[in-house]
Amino acid sequence: SKQWYQRRVRGSKDGPMKVATTRFAVRSKRPNVEQTRDFVHGGLMNEINEITSSQEALKNQIACAEETLHRLMKNKERLQQDITIKKKSIQIDEQQCLRLRKTLNWRGFRPAGM
């Protein structure tokens, strides 16, 4: 279902985010070591930022897809209503108008301008 898919997509980034934040937390709590902002620290921060950005992009894509789906469902509903009206029109034409046309005498009928 749609909700399962959304949870799965969002959850696909949860694992890497947990790993990166755990690594960052463990690194910042090392005993007897000053907190340094070295290459590894920068790399972890970049990884966390990239995952966060990726999660936001996925949320935006899901929102866009949901909006598109909503518009498509509205269009489908409108088209189904149009089809129902057209079927009814054809039914009226076949049941009522066609009988009337069959009874008319078309011999000698000339369109205007001829």
C-alpha cells in the first residue's frame, strides 16, 4: 500500500543516519581525548548533512507524488462522470430520438441553400 511504501522509503535512510550519528556521538565522548575537528569529524558531519538532505528530498518527492496522485484521482472521477453522462445521452438518443427519426419522411427534404 501507499503508506507501507512511504515508510519503507523514509526508513531506507534511517539506518545510515543512525550509524552516522552513533559514530559521531561515540567519537565525541572518547575519554582522555580532546574533541577535535579533524578530517574524520568533518566527514561524519558531511555524511549526516547529506543523509538529512536526502531525507528531505525524499519527503518532498513523496509530497509531490501524493499531490499528483490526488489530481489524477480527481481527473479520473471527472472523466467517469463525463462517461456516465455521455452513455446516458447515447441511451436517450437511441431510445427516444432514433424512433422519432425513423418515423419522419425524408423524401423531398432538401437542405437549405440547395
